[in-house]
Amino acid sequence: MMINIECYLVVSTIMMFAGIYGFFTRHNMLAMLISVELMLNATDINFAVFNRFLFPAMKEGYFFSLFSIAISAAETAIAIAIMINIYRNVRSIQTKDIEDMKW
């Protein structure tokens, strides 16, 4: 049994909007990072799905998704290192507390 492309796109759209909503409504930097990761995973699903349905014999969408996952892992490691450094200085990772560090 094959699942239609619309089902994958609905799941991807829900993930994308959940990530956007979480990014704009959360004040914790870690929750914002998780929301960004959710949005990146939604795009990875789209790459894999469109590759599967448009070019079933080729693997470019899958390799691009794997490359994107690797970049996401590096981005997460750097973001968590920055959050740890901010926590050492400010004792909080809330965005309202970090606004004082701008200037």
C-alpha cells in the first residue's frame, strides 16, 4: 500500500507551522532551538518525498536530506555551546534577559 504525497505534505506542513509558532511564542532559547530543528526536519521530509515521487530511481533528495541533517547537528552543537556560555554569564537563557547584552 502506497501513501499519497498529500499525506506527507500535510505532516510536513503541520511540523513547519508548529515550529514557526514555537519560535515566535517561546521565550526560552532552548525551546526556540527545538522549534528551528522542527522546521528543518519539515524541509527534510519535503526533500525526501519530492525525490521519491518525482524521481523514484534517483537518490539526490535523500542525500540532500542527509547533508541537511548533518548541518543541523553542527548548528545545534554550536547553539548549545552559545547557550551554555550565556548561562554562565547571565544565569538565564530567557530571551528577555539576553536583550541587555546587545550593546
